[in-house]
Amino acid sequence: ETGVTQSPTHLIKTRGQQVTLRCSSQSGHNTVSWYQQALGQGPQFIFQYYREEENGRGNFPPRFSGLQFPNYSSELNVNALELDDSALYLCASSLGPLGTSYEQYFGPGTRLTVT
Amino acid sequence: AQSVTQLGSHVSVSEGALVLLRCNYSSSVPPYLFWYVQYPNQGLQLLLKYTSAATLVKGINGFEAEFKKSETSFHLTKPSAHMSDAAEYFCAVRIRSGGYQKVTFGIGTKLQVIP
């Protein structure tokens, strides 16, 4: 059984650019959540997708957007990058949305550096 | 709004000694509580969770945590530390807010195990 995978592992972008991060969920999982983990901080919930629909969002501006595909893989898009967007971005998949008893399985993350 | 406070960003214990990592939460409704572990360059792994069943929760790798409503605490313990326990530990709370379930993580506690 393949776990949650994320790509790329590392990325360097310039302020103002746009970036797309990708996540492949674990087999059979229909829910993907994205988190931002700044250096020295705990993960912060960005949003969750359940069966291709956004199903909850944290306190992030609209320039953070997402997509979930029919195979339940997901993308996180960030427009107009700012220096504070530098962080580890974690993706987690589960058999059902938050609020159920299903456990979240985390990927290794994508380290984004904005210069 | 819910929040999580982890006391002590760094904790050092000797190998074989008791591990105690502290977590206090604030929530106006009964919360679901979690402890995760993160090894360097890896995603988060669920250690254990409290979902309003037994107040003493046993997790993986010999860890356990006790939910104490009167103290609003969910401290993580392990009787005897092992070198492989060196990692960062995150406490998290999940409650329903604004029609969705949201997860809030603490800032983490780095555990150092001294031989």
C-alpha cells in the first residue's frame, strides 16, 4: 500500500510568483487536507477537500487555493507569493473528512522557500 | 475559539527516564485531542487520540495520555525513554467551528534523549 506522497520535495520561488504543490493520497482515501508549517511552529490548517469539494478552510487568504481530482489527488496553489509563505507544506489524506473517526495520514511535505 | 498550549518547546530526558510532555487546551465544547510525532524531514504520525471514550488513552511506541477535563490537560507520558523517541511532538485539538471540523496544533515540543 502506497502512502501519501508529495511533490516536489523542495522548491525555491521568488516573491510575487505562483506555485503549485501536489499530493497523492493513500489508496482508497477520499479526503485531503493541507497544512502550512512555518519554521518552529505547529502545522496550520489551510483547507480540506472531500470528494472534490472544499470542505473546510482555515484562516488563509484567497490566494491559497486548491483542487482535488477524481482520483482524489490534490493540488495546492499559492498566488502572489510572499516571504512569509516560506514553510513546509503538509498534505494529509484520510478515508473520510474531519469529524469522522478516520485517521489522517501525512505525507513528508514540500519545503517552499520564497526569496 | 479553540487553542492548544504546549509547555516547553524543548525537553531533555535521560534514556530510561520518564517522558512527560505537557499539553493544555481551551475549548468551549468537548474536544477531540491528538498527539502526533514528527521525525526530521518526515510528516506527522499519529501517536494517540482522545475521542470522549476512556480518559486514559494508550498509543503506539509505549506512549499514553490522560484527558483531564478539570485541568483542561492532555499530557503525554512514557515510562522509559528510548533513544528512538527523540523527535518533535505536537498536541492538537479538533472541534466543529463555522460548520466545519477544524484542527489546531500546538507549536510542538522537541524531545531530546540523552544516553
